[in-house]
Amino acid sequence: MRDHIQGEDYELWDIVTDGPLASLKKSAEGVDVPKTRADCNVEDLKKREKNAKAKKWLVYGLGLDEYSRIQGCSTTKQIWDTLQVAHEGTTHVKRSRGTLLYSHNENFVMKDGKTIQEMYTRFTTLTNELKSLGRIIPE
């Protein structure tokens, strides 16, 4: 996903992970509040366009079930965080999954009746899952 969005526009991934580009103004009380469309200048409108583009690219490939999970989200960061928890789980779940996968790696053996190619595919899948959880396996 990251590569696809960065390929469209490198800055869009920052919007997904860090939050929208803000167009703020000072209220009468001196507090920063979002600008209304009428208050926006050309630069503010470009920020809004980038935010909308990032959201489009993130939502574009979602199916109906995925879309129903994120339809209440207003920013790309909220959408991304929701999808991450849905697919990767919380930090605790990731840590438990990493421990389980690491154990599978430590006890990895070729199963009876399997070919070398099937074993290699299983091993590659295991190491890729560990890598995605931030657990690098030394050689």
C-alpha cells in the first residue's frame, strides 16, 4: 500500500501516517481552528486537495466489508489506524503473534510428504510475516 500511494505522490503517505495537512486560523479566543472554505487561500486549497487525494487512494481498493469498518473515519490517519488494528491487531496481539511465529521458526522442519519447493514457500512466508512484525531473523 505504501509503495502504491508514494508512487502516486510521495507526500500522500505522510498524510496517511501523520495526519492531514492543516489549514488553521486563530479564532476570536486565540485558539487554532480549521479554516472554512471561504477563508482558504490557494495554498490551503492545495492542502485540502492533497488530503482528499490521500483519502481516495487509501479507500479506493477497499471492499464493502472494509469500507463499513472505516466509513465513520474523517481523516486518512484514522482510516489507516483502523485498518491496521483490524488486520494486524493491537501491540499486544502483534507481540504475541511475533512470539508464536518466532517459535515456529525455531522449530521449523520439513514436513513428511512435502516437496523442497513447498517447504521453501512455507519458510519464506514465515520469515516475511516475522519481518512485517519487525522481528528480523538472523541467518
